[in-house]
Amino acid sequence: MATAEVLPEMSERLARNTGRSPLRGFAGMLDAELRRWFPVRALALASLGCAIAAVVFVIWSSGANADNPRLGSYVYVSFGFWIVVMVLAMVAATQGAMADEIDEGTAAWVIAKPVGRPGFVLSKFVAAVPGVLLGAILVPGIVLRVLIIEAEGRGDTEFSADDVFRLVQSDGEREVFMTLPPLDRHLGTLILLASVLLFIVAVMILLGCAIRSRAALFLLGLAVPIGLLVYSILGPATIVELTPAWAFDALLTMIRNDPAPVLAPTLLTGAWTVGLLAAATAWFSRMEL
């Protein structure tokens, strides 16, 4: 074997044996981070989402609406409220992911062991993925879907001739007769919300490398999704579709029970998420701990 071929192989083997891989210690860090998410954080997120569905069910099934229930006027409001609550919960749950460990010296202690800095950062994000998908998306999403199926079984989406006449005569009653979202639109909302929440996790990890104050970190972390939401409404479409604001725009469209693209804004938001993680990894790798 030629020397030119032997040297790279020896260097790679040496790096592996001495633990110089950027992702060294990743498995151990990921295991520790997963324990932070499960079961407490994931269960808290699932409980928040299910609580929103429970409130919607109680309002829909009782009181003045018991005689002629129309879930359509509540379900889209619940989706909007669900998104707001999940964004707030995600910012709160991840605000200390990096900042607290850097400020308290935990990060320096961990990095002093055979743990690579990129692996330290990536473990924070990778551990959040199943927590977000299971706690914030899957469980509440299934509960809301069961509620919608129950409404359809009760004939919530059926209209009488009198209903149609009232709808035409009064724009103010239009929301009373909003139809329930089909399965594909329901799944599209869940996918878009998942991409937005994972983007927020990446934002909080990056901000945590630069900001030590939890209050400032929370406010800035919250300002990012609010800014994107406002920009999705006011910004030019050609620019919006180049930013994660596109996912917010698609979510708003879904809440209005209108069709919206799902795959393209999800992939674009995923690309931005990867970019933020790369920036956080580069920043943290150059920090003095």
C-alpha cells in the first residue's frame, strides 16, 4: 500500500482511538438529554394540547350550543390557540438548553471530558425532536382528530335548507357554519406546526450561545416567531417564501380552512433549522468556557 494511502488511514484511526471525533460522546449526551424530555417535558406538552381540546369539547357539547352544536366555529380557534400555547411552551422549555449550562459551568465540565462540542450542541436538538413530535404534535393531534370524528358522527357538518338561507343572509353567522377540516388538512397542520416548533428549538439553542439572561433569552426567543408571524401577513410573498415565515403563512391559511402548501414551507423551514444549528455549533466551538 502506498504511503499516500497509509497516512490518511492511520490519521483517521488515530483520531478515532484518541476520541478526537467532533461527535465523540454524542450518544451519552443524547441519552442524558432524552431523560430531560421524557417523561416530564413531553408529558407537559401533551397535557397542554389535550387541555385545549378538552376545553373546546366542553364548550361545544354544553350550554347554549347543546341544542344545535357546530364544532366548526370552535375547532379553528382551538388550532390557533394550540399553536400559540405550543410556541410559548417551546420557548420556555428550551430557553435554558444552552444558556444555563454555559452560565453554571456545566458545559465546561462536560467538554473537559471526551465529548465533542458539536456533539454537545446537536444532542440538545436531537433529543427535542421526539419530545416535540410526541408531546406537542402527535398526542394532541390525535385527540383533536377524535373530537372532529365525533362531531362528524353527530352530523355537525350537515346543513339544512334553513341553515344555508341564514348563511347567505348574514355574513355575521358565516363562522357558525364552518366545516370541519378533512384528514389531509389536519395532517398538514400538524406537519407545519412540527417544523415551526423545531425551528424555535434551533433558535433557542443559537441564542443560548450568546445570551446569559433567561428573561432576555425568553423575550428574544418569543420575538422571533412573533416577528415571523407578522412578516408572513405584511411581507411581500416573494420574500416570505424564502423564510420560515412561509410556514406561519401556511398555518394561518390552514386555520382559515383554506388549502395551503405543506411540503415546500416545511422543507424550507427545515433548511433554516439546519442552518441555525450549524451557526450554533460553529459559535459554541469557538467559545471560551
